[in-house]
Amino acid sequence: MKIRLKLEDGYSGSALWGLVDYQRYLEKDEYQFDVIEEGEYEQDHKYQHATHIVKCTKSPIEQEVGRTFFVNDSRSGSYHSDWYYNTEWNKDLTLTECEPKEITIKKWVEVK
């Protein structure tokens, strides 16, 4: 399941906080989200990308309420100056449904 939303013109911050903290920046106030997990930004040359997880708490579509979704975010700049978020030029947000999955990892260790 995917949810497609649009941020209002004039917003240019993190996609996550445009979606969650600043409900006024969504064109439609019929949605609300809670942050489940805020991803850490990973460096990719001059850009940084993060994937966050949110839970839909209000929606005009009943089946979306209670489900969790990925929110992708990217930015450029530096902590020494300002960050420039992808929302400056792209107001469209696509949230992709996700679910937790436990994964077992095999690790090799030295025999003592």
C-alpha cells in the first residue's frame, strides 16, 4: 500500500517533519502521522539520505489507519551551513507501507 501526499508550496524542510510535526504544510489536513523511528542520514557523496518510519493515525481511508510507512528524505549542504532538503524542489511525498521483520545474522568469530 502507498500513500501519495503533497506538501504546500513554501515548505522546504525535512520531509519527515513536514509530514509529522508541521501538519499545516500538508495540502490536506485529513492525515496525521506519528514518528515510530527517525532514520539516520547516510552520506552519499555531497548528499545525505535517510529513511524514517511513521504510523498513520488519521486518514480518510480507514484501511490506512494503524499501518506503518517508510518516508524517504534527502538533503545536501553541511552542519557548518544550512541544509537544503529535497522538498525545496519536490513537494510530492510517497509513503510505502512497511512492517517489522526479525532477522537472524550469522557472524564468524575467532576460536580461542
